[in-house]
Amino acid sequence: MKACARSGSPRADAAVLAYIVVAIGSALGGVLRYACTGLAAAWFGAALPWGTIAINILGSFVIGGFAAATGPNSRGPAPVEVRAFVMVGLCGGYTTFSSFSLQTFELLQRGDLAGAAANVGLSVVLCLAAVWLGHAGATALGRPAT
């Protein structure tokens, strides 16, 4: 059997690379999420999912800031692979809206309507505010000097 001397098309190679960087970012984000969730539970208790709330806020801030700082019209545009690593992989693996949904459901199942409402309200409002702050900060820093 003859070994293939050259790889596939450049487009196929780029697609494979994108999947690899997203997978690595997701793994790192997931490990960070696991560690932060455990720390928050140890520090603040488990009555509310404080770790999930904090992770979603921080992840929202990072994705908002990174999107603005590295976009095509920014001062420092980043390659697609770098943006995929951070925004899809790292932030996707780190933020936890699937966990958020399950934890809210479990609060409702326990009859903790106030806890469920607090979890939804804090997560949605503070994450939107964090995306706005991250985006505004990166946009302000990335403006060319006039």
C-alpha cells in the first residue's frame, strides 16, 4: 500500500484544524468550569449555583471582549482558528447554559421558585451586561488613535 505524499485540499485541512482547535479549547474550558464550580460551592455553599452564575458572567465578558478585540474590523483581527479556539472552544466549554438550565429545573423541582427566578434573572441580566462591558471595553481600547 502506497502512503499518501500530500494532505487533502487546503479547505479540508483548514476545516480539520478548526475542529481540533475547538476541541482543545472546549477541553480546557470544561476543566476550568469544573474547577471553578467546585471552588464556588466550597466558598459560597450550594443553595444557589453561584459557580455557574459566575462562570456565565465571566465567560460572557470574555466572549464579548474577544469578539470586539479580534473581529475583522478591529485593531487586532485574529485568524479564524484563534477566534474559534477562544470563542467556540474555550468559552463554549467554560460557560454552562446547559448546566444553568438543569440547575434551574432542579430548583423548580424542589419548589424553590425564588431560587429559580434568582438564577434566571441574575444569569441573563448580568451576562448581557458583561457582554456589553467586554465589548465596549475592547472597542474603546481598539480604536485607532486620531
